[in-house]
Amino acid sequence: MHGHPPPDYLNSRGRIIIEFGFNINNNPNTASHTDMMPLSDNTAPTPRRPKGELARERLKAAAVSLLDRVGYHQLRVKDITTEAGVAAGLFHHYYNGLDALIDEILEDHLAAFEATEQIERDVSKGDWFSRLRSHYRVAVQAHAAHPGIMRCIDQFCVDDPAFRARWQASYNRRLKLLAAVFPYVFPNSDLNEHEVNLVVHALSGIGQEVLRTRYIERNADLLALGLSEDELAEWLAALFYRGLFACNPPRRVLNHADRILSLKR
């Protein structure tokens, strides 16, 4: 493939989120508020969590386990309370119905995808490939650990207009942030605004079908590859990088997908 890797100075343009979010204003030399706090051997004991919060967490954990085993359409309140080991009345004390609980679970997972600072905590300034890989790693891990929840997100986007609007707003907001920095990342580009949006939406789909087919449908061909979560995340990041920058990622940043460097004309 042809082209040149992106220069580091492009990272001076605030925050950019692609698919799962990318922060390009990431300076590892700037201490965070937490880093600057003094350490003490006389730290206060962790406060006890309220019983109500613990009960909600038990119900949520039970629902997550069942979602991964039986799926959303087979899920019943009775199954959740049995799994959690609590009385049925406790469920209705905290939730108006099954969908209210599922909404809360999905919001938690959506928030995890949007936690850009946490996802990129180990990424150095200017390292675009590691930034991409860090977000793909989160996506792969989410699908591997909770395929039922990822399937449920797809189902809720079809069945629940409110959740669909929330998901689409988050997704579109992240894509628009990437589109907004295109003039700075690619100053010589002739693409107009609509063409940039087309490119951004197309690139954002890299990996979505693979993750769904591999972890939710458990496709035999993809399973036969035997890729670890880190390996798959790196392959998907490499494909995205090639699509965005029209060149291979640097060999030095590849741990698993270096064979992709031979894929060129």
C-alpha cells in the first residue's frame, strides 16, 4: 500500500472518537489529578456500600449471567431472582420491570465504550495504531466476555426506540468527532463534508461483523483461526489503520498481525 504514516502533530487537535472512541489529546507527560494526590499509609477504610446498592448489583450480575447463557428473549424475572438468590418482591422494589433492568445493564456497557480516558490510559501521544488497538481490545473483550449483552444491544436497537435513539446518538457523536478533524489530519484532501462522512461511517464498520459472527454466532471458520482476544484486536486495528491512512502500521507496533505487512501491491 502507498502513503505515509500520520505525523504526531496531528494529535494537537483535541479529542477524536472513532467507533469506540479515540482521544488524540493524550499527553503521557501530564500528571492527572489522581497522580498528583499524595499517598498516605493512613488511608481511610473503604465505606460500606448500602444494602440497596448491593442488592441491585446482585440482580444485575444475575441478569448478565443469564443474558449470556439464554439470551434476552428467553429471560424472565423469576429466573433472575432465582439466579441472584433473592425474593421476587425485591426485584420489583428496585425495577419497574425486566426492561428497566436491561436498560441499566446496557447503559453500563455503553458507558464503558465511551470511557476514552480509561481506554487510552497507556497510549503514548502520537501513537495512532496503539490508540486504535486499545479500543478494539475493549470491543473484543466485551464480545468475548458477554456475547449475550452484545446480542441484546442489537435486539434493543430494534425493539426499544428510546434505547435505539440513545445508541445512535452516541455512535453518531463519536463519528462526527472523527469527521471534524479530517481537515487537520488530511489537509490536502479534496473530500467534501458528505464524502468525509461516508468514509467515516464505512471505516467504523470494520470488525463489527467479525465480532458478531465470531462471538455471538460462533462461526466455525472464525473459531478455527484460534485467535486470542489480543490477536484479533490487533488484526482489526491494522485493517482500520490501513483503511484510514492508506498505509501499513509501523512494524515495531505489531505483536501479532505483522503478516499483514505483506498484503500490498
